[in-house]
Amino acid sequence: MELPLVSIIIPIFNSEKFISGAVESVQKQTYTNWEIILVDDCSTDNSVSIVSEMVENDRRIQFHQLDKNSGTGVARNFGLSKASGRYISFLDADDLWKPEKLKKQLDFLLKNNLPFTFSFYDWINEDGELLNKTIEAPKKLYYWQLFFCNYVGNLTGIYDANYFGKIEISSSRKRQDWMHWLSVVKKIKSAQAVPESLAYYRIRTNSISASKLDLLKHNFAVYRSFHGYNLGISLLCMSGFLFTQLLIKPLYCKNS
């Protein structure tokens, strides 16, 4: 039986330090029927020259460049438009997959007749060193839980395009991954996680530079703009979000 093709969309912006590692982590997958779609969002470093060399050496890799810097959501949507695979997945240029990531997730999908799954993941620092933290999630994740907290690590999600179609991603520069998985899970009411860590999420020094207030504004915008709630309901939702972030989600952050 022919193995289904998996499309892996990787947006790039000034990622010269990490992009080789991200691509190589896909090339090391034990599941080999995949395509990588790299989309450069007008990098000003050496990312393009690094990627161009990798494309020449592996026909499974596509490379595209946007005309202007437009943000991760737009880059992912462009990659989505070029995807040919039955299964759609995402990887950021500074993150990594473990070698059996795709195989274990596809086996899980097929065994349980599911259109979508995700997994746990580990934290690494900017130098790729383990931070001894594994981020878990409810093994059965209901929409209402995802509504108050994004338990789906974007680097771990994979869905069946035959079931969902290609789901458009918000062009918002922040929180578009949360909105995307909300759209996925809303269609199926609940999702099941592969209950093990299959990827490495890199904690960047510049990724925590935004103020707490700015982060709250972006999360509030999900309720106000994406869900379309009025001010009062959005504030009520934010109280549930904060409760979950402060008291519930830390329970899923485990020492490893």
C-alpha cells in the first residue's frame, strides 16, 4: 500500500542559525513520504542561500519567497496553497522533530480512524540544549478546553486534508496558530493526543521580550476579533483564559 504524502510547511524569516537543523530533523524521519514547503518572508540574513543549497540536494523540498514581509500566517497560507499532501503539518524554522514523529502520529491516526492529532513536546534553549521540561496536554482535548488555552503545540499538529480540506490560517501576526487549531477542533468537537513527546520547541531569548500586557492584548483579540464577541463577553472569556493559564496549564508542564 502506498504511504500517504505529508506536506510540511516551514515559514522562514531571518532563520540562518536554525533552518538547517529544522529541515534535517524532517530528513531524518523514519517516515519518508513527505514534502517540505519552505516559504521565506523576506529574510535579510543568509537564510535564502542556506535553503537554496538544501533544495538542490533534496527534490522533496520546495522553496518560495514572498514579495513583501507579511507575517507567519501569510507565509503558512502560501505554503498551504502549494501543498500536495493528504496530511498537513507545520514546523517553525527554529524547532525540531524527533525521528519517529511522523510515523508515530500517522500510525495513531490510522489505528484510531482520526482526522487530526497532536503530541507532547520538549523545551530546548537557543543552543539546542534540553531544558528538562515536557509540555503535555489533555490526552482527549475538547473544544471548550482549547477555547481557554492553546494546548496544541503548532509543531506537533497534523490533519487530514481529505477530511477538512485546506484550512486557511489567519493573517494575524500573533496567535494565528491557536485560531487555526480552534477551527480544526471545532469541526470534530474533540481531539486525541499521541501521549508522548515527539518534538523540540526552542525557547528563544527574543521570543519572551514582549510585555505581558502585549500578550494579553493578542489573546484578547482572539475572543474579540476571531470569535466576534462583544466587549463584555470577551472580558469574561479572558477571565477563563487567565484562570486556565495560571492554575490549569502549569499542571501539564512536567519535569523530564
